[in-house]
Amino acid sequence: MAMKIYTKTGDKGTTSLIGGTKVSKAHLRIESYGTVDELNSYIGLCKDLLTDDTGKKILLEVQDRLFTIGSSLACDPVKEPKMKIPDLKETDVELLEKEIDRMNETIPPMKNFILPGGHPTLSHLHIARCVCRRAERCCVRLEAEDQEVENIIIKYLNRLSDYLFVLSRYTGHQMNVEEIPWKPRIQ
């Protein structure tokens, strides 16, 4: 018999963290890993839209790391040291930096701010970047409220948003899509 997807345990607005601690579904920790989950889903869409094999491979790796981040955020921080939760490593951040540097070698330098858009794939990458920034802000708020977030998580999300920005520019360059410069209206 297949496992049921619904348990009815959250019908009253609470859920359990890994470790068993019950919290409100409105808790910032739930918001944080929910936003990371949303980001992971959006990264999946972006991966499906890309034609570049390297970009697809990196985004698949990113999805795995986002599951790692989600599992860490979903864990009761008091109980986490006693559990076997996958961990994020500095090499994960370094991979993103290496890819940013690689892509930056082939795209023209930015001379002004650019507006998101120009092609649906680029727009989706920019939306993923914005969701990533929101996930980062949630984690920073958790940390500010003494809710214990590993610094590497915040660092990784920060670098990931940079990676998504550069990936959008790189993809647009590969597709010969002209960037849309922001021209501020000055009166």
C-alpha cells in the first residue's frame, strides 16, 4: 500500500520541526525553509528552460544544496547537533564563485543597471534571483532573532543570487538578447 501524502497533523496551523518540536506554520523558521523550497522549485523551472549544459548541471547541484539548506532550517537548532543533517561546505560557495568568474569572462562588462527581461528564460532567472534574496532575508531575520542559522547558509544564498544574476546575463549573451539598460527619469 502506498504511503498517504496527507497526515492531517497540520490542520490546526502547526507543524513539527525535525526533532519533533511543534511550531506555528507562521514561524519565521517555517517561512525560511518554505522560501528555500519555493526557490528550489523555481530553480527547477530555470534549469528546464536553459539550453546550456553547464548551467543545467550547476543548477541541478544548486537544487541539491537547497535541499541541504532546507533540511538544516527545518531542524530544531537545539536538537540539530545530535542529528545527522547534510551540511553545506565552503566548496559549495566556491563553485558558484568559479562559475560566476567563468561566465563573466565572456560577457561584456556592465556599464549601467539593467532591467530584468528581454526573453522568458532571462525573466525567470531574475525571478529566481529575487526569491533567493527573499530566502536570504528570511535567514538573516532568523539569525537576528537568535534562531541560529549557520553563517554558511546566508553566505551561500548571497552568492547564489549573484550567480543567478550573472547566469541571466550570460544566457542572454548566448541567446543574442540585448540587455535593457535602466534609464532613470531625471526631471
